[in-house]
Amino acid sequence: MDEKPINKSWSVFTKRFLNSRTAVFKVAEYLNREKNCDVKIPAMRLAPDPDFADEYKDSGDIIVNGKHIIEVKGRNMLFYDRDSFKYEEIIVANVASADRHNAFAYFIVNNEFTHAAIIKTDTKKKWTIRNIYEEEKGTWDEKYLCHKDLAEFIIL
């Protein structure tokens, strides 16, 4: 998880960061079990406050086979497949974070940690950028979105 937290959104960022661990470990287990990949989960360090956030940026949620970065995004929504995903577009990631990480793929994990949408970055030319209002944080953030047809839906 890597969006730059500011002021009132710090508590939301902290909550999301602490809750992201389950999704990251479920994806790492899937990659190891189903794809026979070596996986490394770098230390998950939370800055003590927003002033130090830049010093705590990670280099990706999961490193696969020593070279591919996988980013994991937990979503507070229930879906199992393309048909049950209620929107036509999927929010992939914060633009600044995505451009910095150069990830191989994004795993968007449902709120039950049972299913995910995999979005490979070789589809990035088909993504759009949109300012999205994050009600929980009370901020507008620039996000990458892609059509759900670009995603592969899997069981974790």
C-alpha cells in the first residue's frame, strides 16, 4: 500500500495499511501454491506520522522470483468473478504510486479474501486516469482505472 497520506487522511491510511496484511499474504500464498513462484514479502513498515511517510515507502507488496513486483489492493466490496463485479471499471491504483512501482501486476482482492482480479501492467496503455473522491478520507485522488474485461478473475 503506497499512497502519500496527508493530515486528516492519516488515520484512514493507517487503518488500510494494517488491514492490507491479510490480502498480501493470501496473494503470496496463491502465487506460491498455484503458480509455483518464489515469493518474498518485504517488511511492512508504517511511518510514525505523515511527516515521515516518504522515508517508509516500500518497493512493492510482493516480489516474485526475485524480480517481478506485485501490488495488492484490498477492496471493501464483494465479488467472485467478472459478472459479480458491480462496476464496469476497476480502480487499479493511485497514479503516483503506480508510476513509481512499475509493478508486473495488481491483485485487487475482495473483502472476504477469497477472490481477486488480476490486472497485468502490459494492459496499462488501455487504462484511464480519473480523479476519484475518496469519501472515507475526504480527498480527491488521481487513480488509474481499467475496464473489468482487462482483468483475470481468480479464486485465492
